[in-house]
Amino acid sequence: MESARFKKEKIVLDTSIFVNPEVRVDFGKTPTEAIEGFVDLAVRIPHLEFYMPPSIFKELFNFVDEKKISGDLLAVLRQKPPKKHELHCPAFLLYELIEDVRERINKGLRIAEKAVRNINKGDEKEIIQNLRRNYREALRDGIIDSKEDVDLILLAKELDALLVTIDHGIIKWAEKLGIRWLLPNKFKDYLLSYLKRDKSQFSKARTPS
Amino acid sequence: MESARFKKEKIVLDTSIFVNPEVRVDFGKTPTEAIEGFVDLAVRIPHLEFYMPPSIFKELFNFVDEKKISGDLLAVLRQKPPKKHELHCPAFLLYELIEDVRERINKGLRIAEKAVRNINKGDEKEIIQNLRRNYREALRDGIIDSKEDVDLILLAKELDALLVTIDHGIIKWAEKLGIRWLLPNKFKDYLLSYLKRDKSQFSKARTPS
């Protein structure tokens, strides 16, 4: 029983807890500080294991100065790609994905047609900017649209991990595949709860019986 | 040994052999005649089993008068949906599909922007027609883009069948999934080869030993 209680919980992170300004405040003011804040907390919780796909890790370094990151991050946040040639996904998800893409493609065409028809009603530059925004919103929001997204989902599936992400498209797939997920704004509280529990277990273990 | 030789070969058909004008000539002048031509041949080849997903069968009836189709078609061409909640697809295909869609979505936006910029160089109606054609070509050609496409691929996978199709997007997926495929313009020759073999086996069986 005791060993079951101490089974390590696995957590897969995307970049949002370090990069998204609304989210990272829990850990630090800048992405670099948020990483330090996370590492400080994470090293004190031995019952949690943290993972990030290398593709996401690479994205993270677009936001932070690699030289300022301590080796602790590499030790605490394991970089692991999913076993993409061993994992499978249920075929019915293919239907959902393809129908979703199909509807979005049709929507994209309607947005493009509207932009062409509106050209005499405004400035070309502005119309193109609106076209880009509306098109991207219609074709990308709420859908998994990159191999980085697939990496996150498959890694969480493979490890039976908790996936911490703010991306709606990824959450939608987590729901389809039975993957546990948590919004990043609850993540610090989640960690603190483990920290508290670990401390109390540690002090119990030291109490002479 | 003998029973192995007589194992039935399964074949999954899409609508092209009946509907595509360049292909159906092998079986008949009109879609209805092509169906009759196929049925006449198919009933004489007991070693082949023919399948079509119901979704594709429904598409077929957009091209033929249901009343003119004999019950023989229903008997010869089995309507079977794939077991979409039991089948799985390798996860690495998700990456390929999503990257492919992503590139096409970007291409679609570039096509839309070009149409907006060209508006003063031509007639609006013509520009919209070109936009539609170019957009559809970029976003749909060579990709599986409907649940009917997925039905065909999964049914062929489930039955370990030969998939007869002219659709490049479907063929690309058949290649990824190890599904045998045949272009419809070779299909009549394929059937005639079986017919010849079946006949010679039948006459051998009747020859007194």
C-alpha cells in the first residue's frame, strides 16, 4: 500500500506556464524568472516527474536566453519525445479531425471571397490584415495544427500523465483520448498542494514511533 | 493446400468505376450500364468478394436511378461500414496529416491574398471563380478530406482488401497503411483474369480423373 501511495505522478508541460504573460506571473515576471520559479518549487517535490517534448523545449528557447538557464531545468524537466511509431490513435478520431478540417477549409474560402468582395469598401492593406486574422482564427483556433501539438498529446497519452496546457485545440483532443488536463493558472496551487503533502509525510517519517 | 488456393479475395470499390467517364467505359456507357456490366461479370467470379462502404453507396445513387438498379447489385456488392470504434491508426500518421493540412492552410491564405490584390486587374466574378478553383485545388487535391474517404481506407484495412480507386489522396494513405490498391482502368482486366482462372479450374474439376 505504501509503495502505491508513493507512485510518482507524471506531468507534461507546454510552454504556456513560462511564456504566456497571464499565466507565468505565478512563477515569475519574465520567462527566465518563471523557469527559475518553477525549478525552485519542482526540486522540492520528489513525488512529481515533469516532462516536455523536445520540440516544445525548443520553442521555449525562443523566449528565454539559453545561457541564463541553469542545468537544474534539464534535470527537473525531462525532455522526452513520444514513441510515435509505437502509439496508435482510435480510427474514429480520424473522422472527427477530417470533418473538422473540411468545415474549416470551407469557412476559409468564404472568408477569402468576402475579402475580395469588400475590396472597394476599404483600404487594401487593412482588408488583407483582416483577412489574415479571420482566416487564421477560422482555420487554426481550437484545432491541433502542428507537430508540437501532437507531441504534447501523444507524450501525455504514453506516460498516462497530467497535461498542463492552455491550448483549446489540445484540450479538445485530451478529452477525446481520456488524457487528464489542467489549466496553467491552477498549476502553482497544484504544486503547492503536493509540496505540503510531501512535507507532512516527511515529518511523519521522522517522528519516532 | 486446395482450400488456401480458394481463399476469397476481398475488394473494396469506390464510385469511380461506375461514375468517372474515363473509367466506366470498360463496363458501360452510363453509370447505370456500368453497374450492370460490373454485376454481369462479378456474379461469374465466386472467388472474389466485393465491398463498398454505405456512405460511398449513397454517393453512387446521386449518379444512377435507384429504380433501374437490379437487386443483383445489392447481392454482389456488399455494403459494409468499417469498424471505426475498433480500428486504430499509427500515431505517426497524425503528424503527417496535420503537417500536410498546416501547409495547405498557409497556401490557401496566400491564394486568398493574391485574389484580393488582383481585384483591380480583372472582373470580380472571374477572380472569385479562380480563387475557388485554386483554393480547392490547394486545400483538397491529394488529401483525404471527407468521412467517405476515411470509410474506404478503413474498410480496406479492416478486410485486408484490394482498394480500387482513382483518388490520389486515398492512394497516398493506402501506401502509408500498407493497403493494396489498383487503379480502376486496370480493374476489368483484373476481373477477366479471375474469370479465366475460375473457368479453367471449373472445367478441370469436371474432367473425370
